[in-house]
Amino acid sequence: MPLGLRKKKNKSKDSTSLVENEEVGGHAAGSASKSAVNGGGLPPPPANLRPKLVFHTQLAHGSPTGRIEGFSNVKELYTKIAEAFNLSSSEILFCTLNTHKIDMEKLLGGQIGLEDFIFAHVKGIKKEVEVFKAEDALGLTITDNGSGCAFIKRIKEGSVVDNVKVICVGDHIECINGNKIVGARHYEVARMLKDLPKNETFTLKLVEPMKAFEMLEPRSKGSRPPGENKMGTGRETLRLRSKGPATVEEMPTAFEEKAVKKVDDLLESYMGIRDMELAATMVEVGRDKLNPDEFAMALDEALGDFAFPDEFVFDVWGAIGDAKQGRF
């Protein structure tokens, strides 16, 4: 069953500005230095149809505060941030909400709370490492920023990669055995790593996020910090869609939160990726479907290039049903 998403290429050119010497959430401003899923189908909507919302942003390693508006998807968001700080959008690895730390539980996906503050993590030190694949599974979970950059979201404790301490959560995977993979989706990168032969050494070229001095701390495995489970305090969010304009919506219901989390867990289990926006899209598609066949057909229409296993589709359908019945 061929499933997937088309790519969106057009970007808008709304203005951006900087606000000097602001301090947000305890992260002082210093000198200036991509789930939503890759979208496609329809062109970006006209500017007059987009939500007129203004968000504040900083570079995670320290910068003045920028004001951005007029974006409808993740690629456009990165363009706005890049314009605010006079960067190339390709320099942005990922964004976190309400924290400058490399916290994968606060990763920006397909929804932004209207009161959320956006921190952009940009490319820092490059590194090359050799890894001996002693087991079939490396212990990596891969995600991407929706704009052509795949990076490490989680490292399983005790795994092959966990023993290579130079590899960290947040590292962008630039090359595998000399093959450049910039622009590849997370599921493609996960498959490449899975297909590497066992009991052989392979080489990774990585780019870690730039860090401020106070961020130099022991390596993280991507676990959730205690007491930091919620992003933002607003009751509404901006939903960045792969097709059509961004929309302002109510915060997800308990059903939606549970179903999306379970589907995201299934994506990791079956495909070695994490993608909250993809999970949310699948839940939205399956909300009113009456049986697995109808759900599978709707997925086929809504998405494009993914080749989800039948077993995975049935498990996703079951997870959506369990959430509706309040069984988890």
C-alpha cells in the first residue's frame, strides 16, 4: 500500500524583526550568531488567508529575540526564523518550544501553542565517527525537521550506539558511509541504518546543535525531564498542515493526545522513527472510519510514498479504537 506525502516548495516573504535584549524563560538573550511532515499537494495559501499571529523566537545558543508571522508550514517557519537572524534556513536543525535545551519532549512538530516561545537550534560542530554494528538494532530513533534534516531523537540505553559516547541526541545525520543523506526523510534514514550489515564497521558524519556555554552538560538519551510534560499554557494552538492553510484550533482532546502518542509509539516500534505530526494526521484520518479497510483506503488517499506494513496499519486502527473507548 503506497502511502506518503508530497513536498511543498513555495515560500512566502512576510517581514520579520528583532527585539533586542529580551530574556525569556530564564534564557538570556546574547549576540546573534523542519511532525510537521514535509507537505505538498496545494500551494501555500494567500497571505490574507493565513492566521495573523505573531510568535517570538530566539536562537537556542543565545541571540536577540525575533518576531515572526505569516507562515503556514514548517519550511516557511524556518524561512521566517532564518530571515530574522540573517541565516540560511538550511542552518536550522530543529526547534524546541519554551526551552533552549535539547529536549526532545519539547520538539516543535505540527502544532504550536499560541503562547509558545520558539527556540531554533542551528548547526554547530561537525564530527565523524566509526561504529561497529555488533547487533542488528543500533538503538537509534530517527526523526526529521520537516525540511530535509534527519536527526537522532532517542538513544536506547545499553544499545550499540549508547556505547559510542560521541553520538548524542539532537545530532543531525549528514552522511552514512560517505553517502550524503541531506533531504532524506526519517523513515529512509532509519531503513538505511537498519540495512547496514551486521558485524561490520560503518562511518557516520554528524552535525551537533550549536551550544551555549551553560548548555554543555552530560549527554542526554532523549528522556523526559521530571515535571516538564506540557508545552505552553494557551488553550489554542496553531496547526501547521501539509495541505492547505494553517488553522487555529482548540488544544487536543484527551482522546487525541492518547491516540497520537500511541500511534507515535507504533511508528517507532515498526519503523524506527518518531513523527508526532504524521501520527496526528493518521489519527485525524481514522477518526470517523468504520473498519480497517476503510481506514487503509483513506490513508492511501491522504498520504503518498510511505509503504506501511499491513500489520502496522491494523495496529494503528486498533490504537485509535482503544483511545475512543478510553482503554488506555
